[in-house]
Amino acid sequence: MKECRRWENEPIAGIVPEAGNSVKYETGSWRTYKPIWDEKKCNQCFRCYLFCPDMSVLLKNGKVSGIDYRYCKGCGICANECPKQAIKMVLG
Amino acid sequence: MQEMVALTGNEAAALAFKQIEPDVVAAYPITPQTELMHDVAGFVHDGEMRTEFITVESEHSAMSACIGAAAAGARTMTATSGQGLALMWEMLYIAASYRLPIVMANVNRALSGPINIHCDHSDSMGARDTGWIQLFCENPQEIYDSIIQAIRIAEDKRVQLPLMVCYDGFIISHTMQPLKVLDKETVQKFVGKRQPEFSLLNVEKPFSLGALDLPPYYYEHKRPQVEAMKNALDVVLAVAKEYESLSGRRYGYFEEYRTEDAELLLVGLGSFTGTAAEAVDIARNEGIRAGLLKLRLFRPLPKEALSQALKKTKAACVYDRALSFGLGGPLAHELRSVAYETGLKVPIASAIYGLGGRDITEHDIAAHIRKLWNDYKKDSIKMETEFLNLCE
């Protein structure tokens, strides 16, 4: 059972009264297909980074460095957009 | 000092809109929209009303625009009728669950099909579970007064719900009657300025409205709407009392006519009740102890007060201008439910009338009262739904 917050204490209209809290919701559990990024094939064009709807393409020192599986829903847009087939979608 | 004017129901509503002068009005001229919005658009165009009038591409969009405007903190109003209300349906629930005090005039008309634009209550009855407060009016005076009161009821901190002011298509909307009106300054003072609890335009306090709400909390976010409706019962009376001190006109949950010693109580909504009062007079002249209850507040249903009214009578008949297919008259069944909940044994008959604008006269109602009275005297009030003035 979830922690139970009584209805009387909930904010009106179910509003979310704080900004920037979507990081608290790890949507990675929704995933069926998982993107696998191949560093060797990647030409660092950033298309995956720009297209990812969940900001789940990780950058390190200004370069693509992997996928954030805590949030990646497995939509496959990155694999579809990649001009070098450096991202493959695999089950699981 | 109040001015006496002659206005149609729509003109009376438009005048109330003008004197309230909301920040935003969004509307679409679906068939059947009414002159109400033509008049409001005219006032805005002529500079008589400083209101942002948003023309949209459908009634669904009209309600969507109202939701956006109200969430931004604007005092927001609109109007619709019949099919238009049906097209708004999805957004009606959203307006109520977002707790946005939008005030809408609804000109009651039949729903298609077959296509018909004349009066019945199918449109607002279809919206009875959307979470909107619903007030029904009998004449232009009540329309004008109720729209002004509606702003205060809807925006009250304890309520914060949208409100629909309903009145009968053609019979009231297009019929001219005398009424007394306040001056704009008095109305402005009465409605005051909207003080929204939250506003999307307030960048100091960012928040999200309308987020996905899954099983863990959706239920907890619906429950407060029940409380808001309950609070509306008190607020409707408080606002009516304050309005009475300005206007001299008294409003409540309902109005009773010749009920003091009535043994047979007629219950109805809207323009029917004016005609039914005449029928009560006819019946009284024949020695029939009939009385009338004109329900004004349909949502929230004032159960306690209705129970008190039913307690005084021996039998009742509820007249519905709408049908819940597979059940019967919606208001009749709600009254029966009130009686059951409060332990009353009073038999409540159910009659359907006037669908699609079928006329009903005081003589039709008087004839029905005679029949009910005979049944009552034989202790055999029928429970089956009756269909008045149907060719059969």
C-alpha cells in the first residue's frame, strides 16, 4: 500500500504546487524495448539528444555518453533518427 | 433605484453579462446558439463592455478557452444551448475538476435526434453529473438576478466550481417580460474582483494544472468536489440574502406556491412552473388542495430542504422535461431518492411533458391534477412514468 495522504490535505484540483518535479517520476519502468548505444558507431551528431522527448540521452563533457534508463520509456525515436545506426532497440 | 425594463430572457442575460463585465468570454455560434451571445458580442464591439471576446471554432473549444482563461485567473463567462452543451461535454468535467468558477448561461433545448431546437431539459440533465452547479430560472427577472449571483457563488473560496444558469429555450429566451434591473455600479460592487486561489499567469508561484493523476491519487482529488458542492448549499443562500438586501428580491433553493395546506404537491423546473401555478389556481377553485414547488437549485440538490417540503404534503408529482432512458424522469427519481433517504412514505408520481418543445397549457396540467387527485383519494397514486400530451 502506498503512503496515504488524506484527501482533505491534498492541493485543490490536484494541482502540482511545485515546479520541476517530474524528475521524481522515473518513467523507465514503462519501457519494453531498450536502446543500446554503440560508442564506436556514434558520430556525435546529437540527433538522439535533440529528439529524445524525455531528456534521457546522457552527455558527458559535451559528448553523448549513454542513455539514462531511469527515465527512458523506450520509444525508439533516438534509434529511428540516428544516421549511423549507432542505437539499437532490444527487448528487455 | 431600480429601473423597470422589458427584455427577453436572452436580453436579460446579456445585460447581466454587460454589467458583470467579465475579463473573458469565449463562445461559438453553433446551431442552436441564441441572441444572448450576439448581444454580448455587440456590447464588446461597441465598447460598452471591456471584455476579451474570444471567437473559437466549436463549443468544445469555447469551453476549452474558458478553462484556459479561468485558470489564468480571469473572470470567465460563456453561453450555450442544446447541441452546444452536448459538444462541450468532455470539457465540462474538466472545468469542474480544475475548480474553475466559469459562469455559463445555458438555454435549454432538446438534443438531436431527430433534430429539434425547441425547449426541453435534455441538455442540462445530460450534464447533471459533470460537477457543475445548476440553477434553473422561470423568467427574465430570475435569469438576470441568478447570473449576477452566480459569479459570487461560483467564485466563493468554499465553492470554486463552475455554474450553469439554465432557462427554457424560446419560451423564456425569446419572450419579452418586464423586470427590474440594478445599475452597473451596484452590480460591479456586488460581484467585486475575482481573487483566484491560483493563477497560471503568476510566475512567482509556478505549478502544474491538469497533470496525469493515476490510481494512487485521482480518487483523493475527486473527493473534495463533493465537499465543494456541499458548501455551495450554504453559499447559495448567503449570496441570495446579500442580493436581496440590494434588490429586494428573495431567492432560495426553491419557491413554494400555495403549499401551506397542500396535500398534492407539484414539482417542476423552469417555465413550466409559471403555467403550473395557474393550474394550481384552477384546481384550488375546484376544491383540490394542490400546491407547487419550483426548484431553482438542481445541483447540488438541496435534499434536506426538499425533504422538509415533501414532509408537509401527502402526495407529489414531479414533472420532467427530459428522459433518462431506461429509468424515467430524472428529477422524479431524485425526489423519490430524497424521500427514501429521509424516511418519507409520500408517494411520488412521475410525469414527462414537453419534449422537443411540445406545448403544455394550464388546462393540460389542471386535467392531470384532477386525475392525480382522484388517484390520491383512492390511495392509488401510480408509480409508472406518464407521458403528458403525447398522441396515443
